[in-house]
Amino acid sequence: MGDTITPSTSSPAAATAIPTTCQCLGDDDITGSLFDVMVTVRVGKGDKTKEFQGHRGLLCHYSSYFKRALEGGFEEAESRTVTLPEDDVEVFDIFFSWLYTRSQFKRKHDDPEIPLSMELLI
């Protein structure tokens, strides 16, 4: 597999070694590599914050940002939490839905106030 890190004893998953590399889709053990451990992604700030629970391997496979944050020597790798206070919840929701469905975003209703970054995705 790859290198592993063992969380400190203050971590809830202290007894579990965490793989620090994601395997590519061509590997036989796709389930084990992409759907490995769950992580939390907090998006937005204030009362517009939303938490997403997702598989670390899937996030790392499709995003170099998450790969560096969750597999590097950063706090996020140990805590299994990434905070994105400057990102738009609706935009991240589209990305997150795409991760699991691989389908394009479809609007649920007409919203004239779609953030610019979301318009670029459509």
C-alpha cells in the first residue's frame, strides 16, 4: 500500500493506522483505496457553514488540494477535517455530489442569485 501515519492517542481513531497514499482507479482494490476512511469538510463561515462527510480516498483522487491536505504532514491529515471558510457551500455541494454520482449539476429551482463561481460550473 503506502506509508502510514498513526494518529496521536488523543484522536478517536488512535488505534488505526491511516494510509497516506491514494491508489489510482486501475488498481484491483478500488473499494479499499477510494472508499477508505471518512473525513469532514467544513465549508463556509458563520451561519452559512455546512459540513460534508466524504471518503478521503475519493477526495484525494479527484483533487490535488485535498490530496496535499489529507495526505501531507498537515493537521488536516491527522484530524481528518478540512475547513474551507472562504468557499461557497452551494458550489462545494455541486462538486461533492459529482464525486459520488459523476453526473452534472441540475438546478432544483430557478435562482437568479447564483454565485458567479457556480455559473462557471454550469
